[in-house]
Amino acid sequence: MGIDGAGRTTICRLLQDGAIADRQLVEQDLTVVHALRPYETPGAPFRHLSRKLHSLATAAELLDEPELKAAALYLQLSTYAPVEHFMIEAYQPESLVTAGHPLVDTLAHLPIQRPPVAPSQGDWQHAIDPEVLAAAEAWAEGIGCPTDLRALGAEVLSLHDLPLERLLERFRRRFRANLPDVVVLLDVNPAEAVRRLGGEGDAEEVELAQRLGGRGVSEARLAILREQYQRVTDWLETRGVLVHRIDVSGRSAQRVANLVSSKLPHVPVRPPHQEPPHLQWAGDLVAGVLA
């Protein structure tokens, strides 16, 4: 976990590629999943859908539509549970490492969001690729959400002021996901994070920051988000989640990857308990409209 610029995508790629200097730390078998972009995960399902949802999220940022941004993020995170279940069942890894997590990221981001004072107006569909929009609407319908993405986003944003306990329970049911056993928080000074996003960090994060003209990556906003991640991880510890905090400021990605790998539990991952309807729902979508 961590704010933009903390390097969580880069670290997970290093773990995924096995590019760790201290090899004895990673003798265990790892499977790495990107919570927002499963298409980056070799062998993962939902690759075509996740690419389209990423395109939707990028367009929403460029349009600066709060409800559309919230809807896109929600739909992206909704792919996590079936992907997680598939990867554990298919590869039976000792550790499943995720870049981000739907519940933890929601608890960190949603409370600091504010719904627009007045609902957004105007037509935005013309700015979205029709295939992207069709895929997003089909996925929303498949998981029982409004196909009106602006309405979906408004519904998500309306929950921002719920206490963490209620937010967790609400989104645990919605995402059909459980809290992780271990959270590794990559902590970085917001000023350094902004520098990384300005040209020194993860290539995809840099590209996105440049496309957005710097929106959403200001030092002040990252400072607020950093405090929220600290608050959420403190709260998660009271619920039995093991939290490791790693200061990444001034450290190379290789060094941070070594530190992260040393924090991974050496216990085989068990498939998460899933409700039978969820398994049927995921299987139907993989085999059907999203094949």
C-alpha cells in the first residue's frame, strides 16, 4: 500500500520478476496481482476487461468528472475478488502479493473524497470509446450495479462519511473480498512522491501524471492521503491485521523490494472463503460476456 509515488507498482514488478538481490529471502513461491490493473498480471483472468476499465478511469480523470472517476475506480476494484480466487486456485502460491487492495484502498481514499455540491451535468459519453463504455456497463450490470455510471459514482461518493467500521462491512460485501493478512505500507515524503511522479518514478505513474497535467498529485493532497493511510493502518492493526511500515524515502527500489520480501509470511495461501453465488457469478462472467 502507499500513496501515488511510493512505488508499490514498481516493487510488485520486482517481486514478480524475481529481481531480488538477496535471493534467500524469496525462496518461497510468489504470485503477484495488481488490484487495479489485473492485465499486468501474467496468467490472470479479466485482462481485456481490466484494460477497458483502465481506459475508462483515464478518460474520467481527463474529463475531471467526480462521479465517473468514482464509478471507474469502483468497477476496477470489483474485479479483484474473482482474480484473487482464480490465482490462488490455479497457482497455489505460498504468498499472494497485491499492488493495492480494494478494501484498504477504499478505506484510505473514500473518506477524503467529497461529492460535488451539485450533480454533474452534461453529456460525457461522447468522450469515451464505445467499446470501453459497453464493457463497463456490462460489468456493472453483471455485478448488480447501476449501468448509469454517473449514478453509480454518486452512490459510492455518498458513503464517504461513514465510520471505517461501516465502510469496511459495506465494501466487504460489495467487493466480496476479505482484509489481507499482512499490509506493507510504503511510506514516502509527499515532496519526494511528487518528484517521482514528475519524472523519477514508475513509468506508468509518470505518464498518467503528465496526461493529467499534475491534477490530483499535488504535495498537499498526497500529504492528506498519507495521513489517511496511517490512520487506516493504525485502525487495521486493532482488527488483527499485521502492518509493516517501510520508509522508502531515499532508498532504491531494489532495497525496498528486499525489505518487502523479508516481511512476507511463509505460510501457504488458502483459497478465500467465497459464497457459492459469487463463484457462479464470476464463472459466468469469465465464460460469457467478458470472455
